[in-house]
Amino acid sequence: MHITKDSIPTRIDVPGATARQLEDFGDAHGTIGAEYFSFGAGTDLAPLLAGLDSDACHAPHWGYIISGDLTVTYTDATTERCVTGDVFHWPAGHSVRAEADSEIILFSPQHEHGEVLDHVQRQILAT
């Protein structure tokens, strides 16, 4: 199976961020989602995660930085920088800030990340 970026359904599209999410990617049980995120420089997800457990994303992610520069902050206050070409695993309990325009691919547990994206959408609509 393969799909083009533009064929992945858009879940969130606001100034500074676009989230495309393909549910049930290669998994008949719907447990894994494939996602393509674009972030504008300066986009900080932390305010949109407020109200979740520890005010952080509670879904783990595996992925690849197509382009850009991201700072990931964990609930224990540690940070790491992920840049173009990096493969990563972000465990549950994190937030992300784009230091430069960035495009990333994520593979995430569908249920957990779906809850986070639903919360983010509600936060966006409330502003």
C-alpha cells in the first residue's frame, strides 16, 4: 500500500500547522495511524495540550523529520532537538515546538493520538 501526501485526509489545518492522518495504516485492527505534519516556524503545541494529563501529548510516536528543526520537551523538563533527516521515537509525555518550518511523518497508536488531536481541535475552536 502507498498513498501520496495530498491524499492523506486533513485532520487539522490552521495557520502554522497542518495535520494529515490516515487511520488504520497497514493494520486491520486500527491500532496504528500514519500522519504527516507540517509546522510553521515558531509553532508551539504546548498551549494546545493544556488540560491533557501533565499538559502533554500522551501518545508515543515513531517518525522521520523530512525537513526542519523541532524541539521536543518532555514532562520531566528534558528537551531534545530533532532536525532534518532524524529518525525518532517520542515517548508519551511530550510537547513540540518548531524552530523552523518543518515537515514530519509520524506513526502513532491511533486511539491515543486520536484523543490528543480531538483535544487540540477543541482548543483551537475555543480560541
